[in-house]
Amino acid sequence: MRIPEGPDDLTAEWLTSALRQGGPGAEVTSFKFEPLTADLVGQTVRITLAYSAPSSGGPPSLIAKLSSADPRMRKQSVGKYANEVLFYRHVALRSLLPTPTAT
């Protein structure tokens, strides 16, 4: 699954597919995003979701961390992004620190 580079690359179809990787769920019909932070390394947005079935059990909103809007910074930050992915894949589940999880 291709990861969007920024909030403007998000689509209802992509969000539906990403959420269904965690289990069955209703289709995302629309969404809006609100920028929370933007820095040189990445962008963080809150995404508010609307579903085809109101009682779908899907989250009403989620937080997405996306790569930098600056292509030069994306290229320079590849190692930092890789380290974060490795942390969530191999360390977060064993950590005593609170970390985001897929539900």
C-alpha cells in the first residue's frame, strides 16, 4: 500500500483500505483534515471521518503523521522515518511508554 506523502494525497478510498487492514469496517465516504503541526521533518494532521454506515465501529477521527512537505527534507529524513517505523514494528509493543496502536 502506497503511503501518502502529505494530507493532500489522502483519499476516502485510501483511508478505507488502511482502516480495513485492522479488520472489517464500513467505507469512508468523506473526511476533512486539520493541520496540527508542520515542521521540517513531518506534518501531523487530525482526520475527521464520515462513514457509509454511522455505526460502523470505525474511529470518528485519527491522527496521521506524514512526511515533510519539503521534498529535500523528505530525502534527508529517510533514515529518521525508517527508525520510527522500526520502533513501532519491534519496540513499541514491549515498551512501557504509551504509544499509538491500531485497534
